[in-house]
Amino acid sequence: MTPKLVPVAKRTIKPAPPQMDPAMLLQTFDRITLPTFVLDKEHKVIHWNCALEQLSGVNRSEVLGTRDHWRPFYSSPRPCLADLILDGGRWEDVQHYYADKCVRSELIADAYEGEDFFPDCGDSGEWLHFTAATILDAEGEIIGVIETLENISARKKAEFELREREQLYKHLSITDSLTNLHNSRHFYSQLEQMVETARRYHHGFALCFFDLDNFKQLNDNFGHLMGDKVLETFGVLIRSSLRAPDTGYRYGGEEFAILLPSTDLDGAHIVADRVRRSLQNYQFLLDNGDRVQSSVSIGITVYRAGDSPQSLMERADKALYQAKDAGKNCIIGI
């Protein structure tokens, strides 16, 4: 009997994936507008694109096949983010070299990204955003790492300028332009905060009210320019008499206040008298060569349990009027 032939299934041979020749690969990287370099497993540079040449000023011929990819960014050899990824991408290593400047990428599981200022990059340093991720073969083994960079110096400069403007506007919004002390709006805000703090944590403080003596008469006799000069000078004298935690305010025309944290009545009297004597001893020069002096009356009080901002101000104001009634140029504390 002739044996029955069993057909043999044809083996399908999958064609090898197309290989990109080195020239095409180089062209691909040079078409990437982000500065980019690629390291192999030995931390050697195998690609350094045109965009990175322009950013770094380093020609690819100087770094290809070397481990000198740190040169455009640091003054001495040290790992770049790509090196840390190749070495395992341990978070503690990333934090060691880029403390609080890097985060894990939200798009690629084993990638990191961050931003930092590189003083050795370019003529005067550059702010760069950088991302590093592994390159895997068909079996999922790491065969290299790619790091891309982006020059964000212009954005950072705009952010810094915006922050400076915001700080300036904030300063102007709480500052009296003539005396450079805080204005009345800030005084009321700070007084409320200090009362609340005193209630919660039993931290005492003192409030001092100042009123320039005979200020209307000074304006009438010597003009408003001289009046402004007295106000401006008094602001300087207040600031120079305060400790670091103390704050001074102009909350009316010729009315001023200071808030003294952790200060009792005796301590407040010392500070207030320092201000009073500074003004009393100051001589203002008139256009004709004559000199005039000014003085100030002061009322002081301290926070008491149950006080509100209003009750504090009323008590300090009462002490101030008593100082006026006592002959001016003096201090009354209640």
C-alpha cells in the first residue's frame, strides 16, 4: 500500500524589521528641534544633534564616542540626568544631584524631567528644562538613554519680572508714599491679626499712637512743603527706632502708629520715648537759614484679655489725648 502523504504546513518566515541606516538616523535626530543627545549603555555619546550644538556651542565631533556630555552644563565631571537613568534611575540618586528640581515623568514610566539654571551653559548661563528616558531593545532590555533639553530662559525671565512686579505692587498697596511706612489699610489688617494671635496663643503686644504737635500751625507758618518734610522725616525716625519685629504706620494726616510684638507697657514706653526724643532733637532747616523743631504726643497701651481692635484703639487714643492735655511732647500709657 502506498503511504498517504501528509501535507507539511508551510513555515511563515517573518521578514526582519527594516533597519534605519546611520545616515538616516542622524538626519532624524538633526530634524528634532529640541536639543538632544543619546548615550549607549557605557554612557558614551552616540548622537548629539544640531539643536544641541547650537545650544551648547559644542560640536558633535568633540563628544561623539566620549563621556564628555557634561561639558556644556557643568564646570567639572558629574552625572547628567541621562546617566542616573542608565544607572537605575533611583529616586535617591536623582534627589542627590537635582534636589527638588526633578519629578517623575507623567508620560513615560521610567523617565524623569526637571528644570534648573546652568551657569556654565552659553555665555551667561541658561535655564533649561530637561527630560531623560531609557531606550529599550525588542526584549525590553536597556540599550541606551535619550535626553532632550529646552531653553526656557526667556520664560523664566518673564516669570521673575512678573514676580518682581507683583511684589512691587504689593509693597505699594500697603505703603504710604511720603513716609515709606505702612499705610492705614495695612495697619487695620495687621492689628486684627495681632489681636487674633494674642487671643489664641496669649502673645501680648503694645500699640502706640503718635500725633505731631501743632502740625496745622506748622503748615500755616512755613507751608505745606515744610509740613511734608516733617512727615517724611518723622517716618525715617520711626523706622530707625524700631526693632526687627516692630512695624510702623501712617494711618492719618499727622497721625502714626507702631505695633510692638511681645512688648509690655514699660518696653513700649522705651521705644516711644526713643522716637519722641529723636524728633525733639531734630532741626528742620528753612529756606532763609532759620531752623525749626517739632514734637509729638504719644499714647500707648497693651493688649488685655478680651480686647478687640476697636477697644485697643480707643484706649490708645484716650492715652494720646491725655498726653495732649498734659502739655504735649510727652507719653501717657494706660
